[in-house]
Amino acid sequence: MFNRFYLPFLLLFMMSTSVLAVNSNNPFARNKSINIGKDISWEINKDSMVATKSAGDDKGNYYHLRFDNRQLELFISSDPDGDQPKNFTQLEIKDVKIDGKQSPLFKWCLNNQQRHSRFLQQGLSVKKNICEVDSSSGSFVMHLNSDTLAALKNGNRLSIMIKPYRTPLDLTYDISDFKDMFLVLNTKPVPVVAAPADKAVEMPGKKCWAGPPAKYKNIKSVEYDCDDTAARNDAEKWVIKLVNQERAKDQKLATEKAAVAAEKNRERERLRKAAEEKKKKQAALKLKQDEVLQAEAAAIAASVAKQAQIGDEITQKMLKVCNKYWSKGEHRCYCQKYIDHAPAEIKAKSTCE
């Protein structure tokens, strides 16, 4: 009976452990990821017919997904408005997926890229420029066809894996609102039909608007009755309140940027000093090594000279010994080495070889 209850319990424990392992943060994960949810809405510009969904990370980078009915563009900037494009030494596009499946259009770009088809690489052209990568402006453009546009309208998630640095970054956008955005972007304004002349129309009071300074385009103007002083004051107070909030945000952002810039300057100065100190140490080490090499060369030269001197002394001593025999017309094998100094009548002996 114990075994009957123990086996299900063990299986349940193993399954729970497996789920925890899958959901835990893996410190050795190779890719980083950023999720841009549906709470980030599309910014729609009806004049330029462009819709943009943007989000930032904790390092001051902002990732903008832009759609204009013809192409889908991802570009990276250093500011929320996208006015300061990021410049990368090398920007690669590893993959584009819609709802977890690789986009056929992106796969076509891979297969029609110069030299290789593993990823889209800066500097390698794609046939007909359907896909374009520009690291100098931190941008990736994919010109859409009808099938890809339909997939975006009916999709829920768009994943673009980029590699701006050593570690790939997976950007996942919630596009469940893409179809709604597309309708708003392409809806034409409905013309106002005038009331028939033979019917009495009640004319409303004249309307005025309290608006923010031109700089704060995201703050909507507040409508009020032009003849209602209290309504005008309330509208102006409300707009001023919103403007002050935006100014406070701008001031906070400017302070944070200044702090980041100061920290970067300090880091650059630290690296400069470290590089300078390293250069000095390397120069001192090289000087010491040169001195050691010179000393070794001098020692070797002195040793060679000494050996040559000793060799000469030995030769002179042996010649004195050998000359005693050579003068008698005799030859010894230990004199064979010095036979070149012997008189002409003394010949080398083959038995001494």
C-alpha cells in the first residue's frame, strides 16, 4: 500500500521540480529579451500615415517599431522620441517570427542575401532590397508583401532577434492590436452632412479650446464654452497642471541624463588613466627587458672571446709539443688535428682517423 501512494507522490514532485527549473532565471542564458506589451499603445500620425510602438530598456536604449502600410521598420535610438539614432559598429538581424514561426518573407531575405543565409548582416545586400540593415542609424527595414501584412493583422506576437553587441537581444512586441491600429491609420474622415434647410437646427454655443505650448503635443486641448468664464478658467488650470507635470518629467529626465553623462565622463577618464598607466608600465618593462638582453648578449660575446683565447692558447701549446716530433720527421695521432701547421714532409696518417 505504501508503494501505491509513494509512486504518484514522487511523480508529482518530479513534475513540480521540472516546472520550477523551466521557469527559473537561468544565469547562463545566451539571449537577452525585452517584452513590449499591449499596454504600450501605437502612436498614430494621420498626417504622415505612420504608426509607431516604442519602449525603452534600463540602459537608456529605445526600440521603435514603425509601420507605414508599405514596410515594417525597427530602429533604435538614445531618446524616447527617436531623434537620436544609435550607431553600431555591427548590427545583425538573427530572426523575425510571428506567433513563434519564422516569417516566410524574412526567410526569403536570408536565402537571397549575398555570401550567406544564416542571418542578415550589415553590408551584405539582399535582392531587390526587400530587407535592409543599417548599423549607422540602428535600423532594420522589411518591405512587406500581402501575406506578411495579413499575418501581422491576424497575429498576436512579433519577435525580432537582433545582435547589436555580443549577446543577441530578442524583442517581442504584442501586436494583438495591430488590426485595430491598421483600421485607425487608414480610416478616412467622414464628411459632415449639412441639415436640410427647411428644418430648424438648434445652434450650439461657440466653443473654444485651452491648449498647451506647441512643445507638448501629447497634451490634448480642453474644450469649453467661450462665453463661460468659469469653464475657461477650469480648462486653463487643467492644461497648466498637465504642462507642469510634463515639465517635471522633462527636468527629471534631464537630471538623469546629466548624471549618466557625468558617470560616463568619469569612466572615460578612469579608462584613460588606466591605459596611460598601462602604457608606462609596458614601456618600463620593455626597457628592463632590453637591458637584460643587452647584458646577455655582452656576456655571450665575452664568453665566445674567452673560448677563442683559450683555444688559441691550447693550439700554441700543442704546436710546441708536436713540433718536437715533426722536427725529427715523426708524427703522432694527437697532432693530426694540427697537421696544417706541420712541415711539408710530414703527412697525415690514415690510422689516426
